[in-house]
Amino acid sequence: MGKYKQITDQERDKIAVWLASGESIRQIGKKLERSHSSVLREIKRNGWQDGYVAIHAQSEAGKRASESRQRHP
């Protein structure tokens, strides 16, 4: 099993564009060379209202990371 790699802001941009153009979760996963479950998890955790907005997703991920660092110095 490979080392886990966080989803980057560039990948979040691509996810948003591909979702808007009607690509499936599995197609997006293949294009990003990631598991479809990782893409789905990203959309569920960082989705916004009725869709997925990359800048909002990056903000939410950053907040969680910051909170995690505060709990575990």
C-alpha cells in the first residue's frame, strides 16, 4: 500500500470542473490517478450546499488541518 497523499488545491480545481461538466466520480478518480472513494470522500467532506466549489473545499480542508494542529501540538 502506498503512502497517503492529500488532495491538492489543483486537484480540487479539476474535480470542480469535471463535476460541472458531468464526469462521473470513477472517471474523475481515473483522471487523477486516485481511488474513486478518495474523490467521493473529498466531495462529501468539502462539498458546499448543492455542489462542489474548489475554493470552498480548500478553505474547509485548511480549517480542519489547523484545528488538528491545535489539538495535537
